[in-house]
Amino acid sequence: MGESPTQGEIDEGRRAVLGATAGGLALGALGTGTVGSAAGQEGTVTVIHDTHFHGRFEDDVANIAEYWWLIQELQAEHENTLFVGAGDEFSPSLAGSWFEGENVVEALNEMEPDGIAVGNHENDFGDDRMKELFADSDFPWLATNLAAEDGESPYPETEQWVTTEVGGVSVGLLGFVPRGWAPDDGVNLDLAESTQAAIDRLREEEGVDLVVAGSHLGGESPKRTLAREVDGLDAIVGDHYATIDEELQEIEGTAISLAGDEYDHLATLTLESDGGVVDRTLYSLAEMELEADEAMAAIREEYNSILDEELSEEIAYAGQDLDARFDSNYNLENEFGNLVTEAMAEQTDADVAIQNGGGIRSNRIYERGPIEAGDVYEILPFPDPAVKLEITGAELKATLEEAVAVLPGANFGAQPQIQVHNIHYDWYGLEEPVVENVHVDGEPVADDDTFTATLSGPNFGRWQSATGNEDLAPAEAGEETDTIGNLVYDHMAALGYLQPKLHNRIHRFDEDAGEPLDVFEEGHDLVLAYPEPEHSLAVHEQTFYAVSRHGNRIDAAGVDVEDGEVHVAFDAGQLETLATGPADPTIRVFGGFDPDSDGYDLVPDGESEPLELPVAARFDYFVMRGEVDVDALPLDLGADGSAASTDGEGDGSSGGGDTDGDGGTDGDGGTDGDGGTDGDGGSNGDASVDDEVPGFGPAAGAAGVAGAAYLYKEYGADDDEESIDG
């Protein structure tokens, strides 16, 4: 690869291009039309929401020019309107990182929203840059539960509330930042207290008729809780997690309307002056015939042409689809996640690597074929450098536990939330996080073992929290390396051909069945009898498998439930192969079952009813885990149990089964024996690259492009699932 440009060169070049092009566009007249909705009525206000653009000008459904055209149609149809945004406008995306939010401010200034809530990604390019963008905005940024360092006054360049009048109705607008999030020079306030104080002032001193909030709170539960805790809040619109509600929620006089993010949906909420709901409509842009506003289309084209010119060079070829979706990278070990963590480890010469699921941002599948530089940075846009440091075994386990999202509080179900390299472990996420059977390079991890680990920014934060080192800067704790986007770019270019695999590294369990109650032979099979989970309604027979500490896996030959026992049968020869090698192969059996929601009785804070389980994006069931005492198995393993050596990671034996939790069968398990992307099935240790294998030789990709190192500024790819992820 060619030498990457310096930060100064990148910054100077990017701003020079912007100054000569997009920043000086002339804007034309804006057209209107009709969408057939009920027209505005005297004494009512229609709230149009929301934004949540992430720095992008398009998604798979529509683009900002079409979105703005539809908003204008709705504004014309409903005479008395407010346009309110939900936040996370500047980032994370390729365009957001390249233009540092300048593109979105220009577009939003043309739209003239009445107010936008501050999101947790607004300061991705630093607090100073965020305040510059706020100051350049011709509309208010709202942050009711965020204060300056004094803990009272509004955060600089924001408002805790504003007032406006629409069709004779006076409206107070609030904005909510995520719970727990604040810039370095800000203070996150108690949500209920700060909201009630703002409402009281708006009602008593300003005399408003309505109070409406744009929201970047995560999920439905905190909004419902807030609606119960405060008086006088008429509506909350928008959501940190991009939730889409087909129907309006009304909680103790507060209407809650959620319409996703980016460009797939819009919603209108019409309120009477006393807060009564007249109508709520959700618009799916995928089902509509849209036109494009000409002026906004020109802005979009000008910015996009810059990216196309700089980042369209092919750097590698994907021999399979690459899955960069959120639900894949938060819930399960994922082939693309393995490629990312492999790049982090190999490019920094680390023993292990951990990437947060939220750092893989594009939320799409890249089909087999050429991979361009722009694809890499669309997937991995964050400019904060990965941190390499020395950690102990105890710290590694604590960091893995810190990542687990637990029920009942986790909005998307229990999740590991990470991708890892050269680490195998089991995790549990009911009421408190538990991580067990941690192995590195196939060896059990002792508390006093030491490893070099390369961590993404949020996982460094988890290490800080787990070890009590919150005040220790990355450069003090270890070494700031390169951005993850750049590490993966270099790794892909060196490989040339991409075919990442699964290595059976991350294993969920919701019930621990312990050791078998009985072991017996049945034809060519060995049957392990485990107690059926107490709150199991039925088992998912096709999901059962056994795995060793190296990630070698075999699928069950059959599963039956008899008299409160789950009988799991394995081919005796396959089980013997799995059990050979190290004296303690640490074999575990995993399999799915339908959980009884009432039996588990997992009730979120502020709610009265238990969750309908399993509450997961990629698991249609809970998982039971059973242990296997190899010495108790009727197998011919030799005197020391080491008849054969399996020192690689995941030898590809058997596989198949259901690896993604959807109840289907997913192929061969994708293990290649070495943890890398070399595909040679060897036993040459973890994460090696074999130059002798076709398609995996020396760098076949193109040299670096001008934009390859643009991700240079430190900022956080937040990943706390319950507060600031997304």
C-alpha cells in the first residue's frame, strides 16, 4: 500500500474540496403536493417526525431529497405543523466521518426543523466540533436532561426547551439525550426531575398549550416510565434504537410515536390544543411513489460525488456474502466479525482482540464480489484508534462480562454484544452477566495469565470499568494503534480474497444442566441424559451440538425428551474424536428450548408484566448447557485421553445445525482448523494466513486511496446497549 496521508493533509484537502463545492450551492424553490391525509384543523398541531440521519444522505429505501419532498407534502396538507428530529444526525457513517457533520447541517438548515434532540453520536468528532456544528445550525438543538459543567445551565449551543406558536397554539419543545450520556464538559441530569422542571416552567411561566419532546432515549420502556413519572407531557416522538411502532402508544396522557431512523419511515401526530390525540399516521416510504426535491438532490449529489471519487477503488474480493448487520454482530459469532477481529489482532500483533457489535455500523449484507475502500469505511466509520494493552486473565473475563446485555433490562434480549478473536467462552445473561469456560488459543485462562489484547474503544471502556481504571487514558494504559477501519482495510488488501469462517467461539446458555444424569449406548450412538430445564415448554431438537475448548463441534444425531430428561445422542466415533487430544477437552453440550415466560417472571423496571421470552433478534429459544465428563464416557481414549492431537481452532468436523438461533440448519459450521481466513483446515495455530492457498496469498488488492486514513480523530463508538448504543 502507498503511504497514508497525514491528518493535516486529509483535513486540509477535505475542507478545501468542501469550500469549493457543496458549501456554496444555490438552493432553488421547493415544490409541494398532496399525500391524501386529513388536512390540518383549527386548534390542532401536527408533529412531523423524525430525522436520525447518522450522517447519511440515503439508505436502502429512500434518500434525503425524497424524504424532504415528502415532508413538504405533509406540511402543505397539515396547515399547522412542527417538524421535530430525534438526534444522531452527524454520525456514524462514511459520509458522516468524511464531512464531520457539515453535510447534514447544510441539509437540515434547508429543512428548518423546529427542533432536534441531541443524540449520543453528535460528538463523535469531539465536543468542540459538535458545538461548532450546533452553532452553524439555523434551528435549536434540544437537550432537556443535559447541562453544562455547572449541572444547571444549558449545555453550550443547546437549549433545554424552546417555545413556538403554530396556528394559534403555543407549544413547548423538549429534547432528551440518552440516559447516562454526556460530553466531557457536560452533565447528564435525572430524566424525570429535569423534564418536570422544564414542563413546569413552560406551563406556569410561558403559558404553553402543549409540551412535545423529541427523544433519543433508547427503547420504549424509559419513555413509558417517564410518562408515568411526570405530569403535563403531551407527546414523545423519536427513539435511540430506531424502533418502529405501527400503532400509537398512550401512557397516562402522553402519546408516544416511534418511526425508526434515516429514510424508511415518517410519522405525523396530530394533537388538539389540550393534548388530545386527533390522528397518528405512519408512512412507509418503501410503499410510496416519491419525487425528489431538486435543491436537496443537488446537495446530495455534490457531497456523494466527493466520496465516489475518493473511495471507489477495489481492494479485495469477497468469496462469500459478508454479514455486517446489527443483529448478527450483537447476538452471535459472525464470519465478518471474525474477519474484523482477526485484522485487529494480526495487524497489531496481539494475542486476542475484541470488537463491539455496535462498531460494525452499516447494517447490511455485502454480496459476494468486489469490496471497495468505501465499503470498509461505511462498515467501520469510527475514527478512534484501537487500543493494544496487556491484560490478565481475570481482566479478560471481567471485560467479557461487562459486555453482556442482560434481561430483563435489555431491550433486544440478552446479548454478548461483541466479536472476538482467539477467545472461546460461554455467556449467561439473565439478571446478571456470567462468563465461564474462557479459553485463549485453546488453553484454559487462569486469573494471573497475561495476554496482549487489542480492543475497540467501547471495549477499552469496558476494561476500564471492569478494572476500576476509568481515569486511565488509552495511551497510559497501553498503545493507541490505528483505526479499526484502517486495520481492516490493510488486512483485506493483504489477503486479496476474503472467505472468513466461524470458529464456535461464543456460546450462550440460559440454563445450566450440569453433568449427565446417565450415559448409555444406543446402537452406534452415545446418549447423554440431562435434566430438562424447569421452565422448558419444548426442546428444539435440531439445535443441539457438542463443542470442545478448541471450538471443534459435532451436531447431535438425535434428541428426545423422556420423563423430565433430555436425551441427546451423538455418534460415538465423532464424540470420541472430539474427546481426544488434551487431558481436559472441556466438552459442553448446548441446545435450544422454548422458555415459559411466566416461569422466568422477568419484569423490566417500571413494568408490571413479565417479558414474553425469548426477547432476542436472532434466538427463537433459550439455550440449555450440559457438561461432559470425558472420563465417564465409555470411549477408548487411551491411558491419558490423548490419542490424537487437535491443536487447531475449530477443525470443521461436522458442523451444520442451527448456529444463528433461528431454528434452521446453517451448513457445516464453517470451521477451518486455524482461526484465520486461510481455509486450509490445518493445525498451525490461530489466525495464520497460508500463502500457499489459492486466493489467500500476498496482497492482491490495490494500493491505498486518498481516503483510506481519513478516520483519524478520537471519538467513542458507544456500545452500552441499555443507554448509548446505536
